[in-house]
Amino acid sequence: MPLIFDQTFDLIVIGGGAAGFMGAITAAEAGLSSILILEATNKPLEKVRLSGGGRCNVTNACWTPQDLVNYYPRGMVALRSPFSRFATGDAVSWFNEHNLNLIEEGDGRIFPKSNNSSEVVACLRNSAKAAGVSLKKQTVVTEIQYLQEKGFLVNYCGGTCLSKFVLLATGGHPSGRRLATKLGHNIVNPVPSLFSFSLKEPLLSKCAGLTLNNVQLKLQTTKKNFFETGRVLLTHKGISGPAVLRLSAFGARDLNSDKYTANLTVNWLGENLEEVKNSLQLFRCNSANKTLISARPFLHLPKRLWATILKKNNLEFCIRWAELSKNLESKLIDGLINSRYLIVGKGPFGEEFVTAGGVDLSQVNMKTMESRLCKGLFFAGELLDIDGVTGGFNFQHCWTSGWLAGNAIAKSFI
Ligand SMILES: Cc1cc2nc3c(=O)[nH]c(=O)nc-3n(C[C@H](O)[C@H](O)[C@H](O)COP(=O)(O)OP(=O)(O)OC[C@H]3O[C@@H](n4cnc5c(N)ncnc54)[C@H](O)[C@@H]3O)c2cc1C
């Protein structure tokens, strides 16, 4: 039967997001001439535009591949090889060479100098245009047929195209996973990552809006414990902030199988038992006549949280420091550094939420991002079973996988 199609291309990229654009631009700049990006919506690069609260956290100043992989709960081992070819320094140089200046913040996150995500969108769109990449918006790809050495027939609403290569870069969208499954690939069950925790703790809601640094967290799921230290934000329903989002990322699979119920132990002070005991001893001598509520020993603990800790541990506000029994002192210490909460659900997502799970990495050649099952089919971005914690790591993996795929496709063509 003759093949019926509207047009032929060297490369069709399915999905006009960060990974798809990077793949298309790289392939075009490496010499491929007819490239088409098919994008389902009329807003390509929309996630880039929305990202980082409208600032786009492009990457993170974590310069060595060995360090960088540690920020990926899924992909930690598999990313060693891709990052040895294209890591954060390469991404920064790439954007500089494409006329976008980036700037590093104190915590290592890297943003466009203008602090405006639309500059990143413009950089990618202009670079694609300059390299001769075509873009077709509002085009949902519904089927890909693998024709072995002839390439791929790509069906979309309103037409069919033939392409020698296909780069599948559909992000966390289920339709991309369906396309990959139909071509024989396994999908690692997709679950959400980067979310806050809802806690069964009405008292804590009084502290909504407070942020604390250097808080130590221990998440206990039925299978495994996870530990994080860092900044947290108290919310009306529970707890959020970078340290919680990191916990949610590393615990994403276990939390999902436990239906988002787990134990959370919080060390509000980030100090050990000896340090806390010593501080309390000194404070008790100096503030003997003051009450627990009127004088707090750890000034970096906000008053509202201090009062909540006293209440949770049934410590009366009016007790004087001199009168605090050994037993009550241990209760207080426990409430400060070993406070237990019950997680009862996923809270709202963090800014940067991503899908954990996706195309099984054992079916992908991580040097080229080519499928091990269908020659000529490549993957990039969030569609893969790779995800990072917050801080620019999710985009970094899109730049890396897109770049590797684009280069490999151009090389295979020549
Ligand atoms: C609000 C928010 C803020 C974020 N901020 C940051 C940040 O600052 N830094 C960071 O590193 N990460 C951030 N992330 C995560 C980051 O945005 C994603 O990891 C990244 O966008 C994934 O890129 P991608 O190209 O793989 O997929 P996407 O950006 O999701 O692009 C995939 C594209 O494919 C299209 N598509 C899907 N199915 C089809 C189909 N069948 N046919 C045609 N087209 C299709 C979609 O419409 C979409 O445009 C944020 C995420 C969110 C939600």
C-alpha cells in the first residue's frame, strides 16, 4: 500500500517545550535542514514562561556532573553519562552564545539577568527561527507509525507527515506516554513530585506564613526513611518550602504507595540534644523569674511557633523557667527537636511541580537519547523517568537531553 502523507521532514519534534526546542535548535545548528516542531497548544514554551514565578530558574550553579546527579531522585545514575557531555556550565555557555545573559543568585539558582522568563522564551524561539526550524501550533499528535528504515509516519489532527527521525518531548502529558507505549516502550508509573504536606495538626495553622531556616526533617514511610535539612514554610494546611519539596521528591514513590499518609519528625532548631540542653541551662539561669511564654531561649524561633510548641506539649504558658521540672524540660526539648506530625495528604504543589516516572530508561541509550526499540526515535525532557528537585534542575535535564538528542540525530543523518 502506498504511503500517504502531506510533507516529509528530516526531523519532527513532538512537543514545543524546553526539551523539544533545545533538541530542534541543536539538530538544526548541527546541519539538519528540515525540522518541524508540532505543538498541541497555541502557546509553545508555556511552562518556561510560567516557570520560576515568571523569572525562569534556568539551571543551578552545581558545576560538576558528580554533584549534579545527586539532585535527581529519578535518574541519579543514568544521568552521569549525559551530564559528562552537557552539564550546567555548558547550558550557561549555550544561552550566552544565544544572546541570553544569565545571573547566579546567592543560593546557586541561575536566572536570566533581566529576571524575566519571557527573555528565555524569546531566546529559544528566535534561535529556532534563525536556525530554520518550523513550528506548527495547535497540532496534537495522535499516532506515530514506525516504518523501520523509512522513518516514521506522524499523524496529527488534520494531517500526516513522514519523517526520518522523531524526537518525542511531550513533558508530563499523558498523550506522549501513550505514543511511547504504542511503540513498545514501558512506562514507569507516573506520580507527582514536588508538593507540600498536609498535616493533621490544627495548632500549626496558627503559624501559617512563617518561614524557618535550617530545620531538620525526617519522613518515615512504610518502606524507607528520608532526611532533609533546610528552609520550610508553614501553611494553613501544613508545611511546605524547599526542604519539604525535596523530601516530597525523594519520597514521591513511597508516599504514593502509602496514599500520602506518613510520619514527619521535625527538629525546629536544627541543633542536637546536647546543644539544646546547654542553651536551655544557660537561659534558665538568666531568666529564672520569667515565664515560658514571655521569654523564649531560641530567638530565631518565631513567637507564634514557640507558643504552638508549648501548647502541643501541654506546657503551661505561665510556668516560670525556675519552676520547670526535669520532666517538663524533656517534654519541651522533645517538642523542639523531635516533634512528630502525621502527614494526611498532598498539599498544594510547589511552583515547580513535575511528574516522576515516564519512559523506562533501560529502553533508552543515554548517550544519544535514542530508543533501544525503534531506531530513529529519540526522547527528551520530563517524558523520561527522570526528575529533579527544585532549583533549576528540571530544566537542566531538558537542556541536556534535548542537546544530546539533537546532536545525535544530526550525526545519524550525515
Ligand atoms: C509552574 C511551574 C514552574 C516551574 N518552574 C521551574 C523552574 O523555574 N526551573 C526548573 O528547572 N523547572 C521548573 N519547572 C519544571 C519544568 O517546567 C519542567 O520540568 C519542564 O518544562 C519540562 O519540559 P519539557 O519540554 O519536557 O515538557 P513541557 O514543558 O511540558 O513541554 C511539552 C510540550 O509538549 C506538548 N504536547 C504534549 N503532548 C503533545 C502531543 N500529543 N502533541 C503535540 N504536543 C504535545 C505540550 O503542550 C507542551 O507544550 C516548573 C514547572 C511548573 C509546572
